[in-house]
Amino acid sequence: MYTQWWLAFPLQIKSYFILPFVENLIFFFNIEVVAYLLLAHLSAPEVSPDDINVASKFAGILVLLQNVFGGFSSTQDSIVALQALTKYAGLTYREIEDLKVLVKSSKDFQHEFHVDKKNRLVLQKVSLPEIPGQYKVEVSGNGCVYVQATLHYNEPPLKSDAFALNVTTSSKDCSQNSLKQFDVYLQVRYCSVLKSYLSFCFL
């Protein structure tokens, strides 16, 4: 059983996160379970390179499921997941030496970020001029940097054919009299389609 979200994933991403001993990947979408698995691999008295290798896959899944603000779908998930990612970051920390991150499009746009020891915890961002578009990220230097692309959009709610509301006033022009008194006309329509396929409308 797979979700539509999982089926929409590119094959190379799915193959990267498939572990040899995991038969059912549906639990990967339980953020809390993945976070505890990551903590379990990193809580041994001595963490081996193999443990780090497996933990990196769990950390990659958690990062993939983060929202635009760095949190997760619920407070409980955020607490456990951020604790696990913090422990992972502490064990895999590397010094940063002037990283350069170049973001460029297939056209003329390009922007360069600089990350060093002084600003490594500072959020840097830039607005992409063309959406949708093709962008490439090139990183040079020594260290690790987290790059995330986010999309904000507004989708208006679907209008229901079953319910309609129309409000009008008796005077559309504003005058001295209309400031004190005016008539409001409400027209409400509700049509209910029952299982018998009979339709009732009230006006």
C-alpha cells in the first residue's frame, strides 16, 4: 500500500531511501517513528560508521518531510524529530570554510550565497523570478549546507453548486439618506441532492 505522494516520487529518490531490511515503507511517513529510529541508531555507547550511514538515510527522510518553517505536521512530531536531527548534526558536524552556493536558472538569473563560520546559522534566501522554471544549485568549498526550495501559493476554495448567497441593497448609490437607512435583500439558494437522485431547492 502506497500513498499518491509516494507514487509521485522520482525513482532515484525512492531507491536512495530504500533500506535492505525494510519491506514495507509505509511507516516512513510516520515522522515520530522515523525520528525514534534515528535516535536509536545514534544512542549507542559507540556509534560506528555503519550506524552513521544508516542514520543518514533516516535523517534524509526527516529533512524531506520538514515544512517551510523547519517544523513538522504536529508539535509532538516536531519535538522528537528536531531532537533526533540535533543529535545527528552533533555527531556529523564538520567545520565550514567559506562555502559558496550558486543558484542559477536556465536563463539569465543567478544568485550567490556565502556561508562561513560567522553566518552558518543565519537564514539566507532569495526569490526566484520565474515559476515554474529550471534552476541549478552549485556548491563549492568545504563543509555542509542545507538548501531548500519552497513554494507559496493560494488556491481559492471551490464554489458549491448546492449553496448560493446573493446580497444586494435597494440603493446602490451612496447618499445622505442611505447612510442612515437602506434595504438589504438576501437571496439564498440551497439544493440538496439525495441518494435517490431527487433534488430539492429552497429559495
